[in-house]
Amino acid sequence: MAKAFPISNRVREVREQRGDMTQSDLGKLVGVTRQTIAAIEQERYSPSLETAFRIAREFGVSIDSLFSWKEDA
């Protein structure tokens, strides 16, 4: 059974609200691969603190509006 990550996120939701921003676009802006963005969005990978801050900065939102801790994980 796969390990459940205790961090949930709204990255896909916010990215899709941008309209034409792809996972590749976001990855290039924050310095990671498209595959990393996909894994973050699918909650298969928890980003580094630096990457989480970079993503929040690109969207112009606070980090805690994108990422949250799941108490029961």
C-alpha cells in the first residue's frame, strides 16, 4: 500500500483557474520538471519548502492557501 502524504494541496485547482497554464509551464517557472508538478498535484510527492514557496509566489497567494497539513495522515 502506498504511503499517504500528510500534505494536501490546491495546486491543480489554482493552476487550472489560470486557464492556459500547463504543468510544464509551472514547472519551468519554479525550476522543477512537469513530472514533479504532476506528482505534487496528485499528492504522490510533497514538495520542498523552497518549491512550495516558489509555487505560491507564482500564483500570488500565500503558501497556506495552497498547502495544508492533514492531521489524520
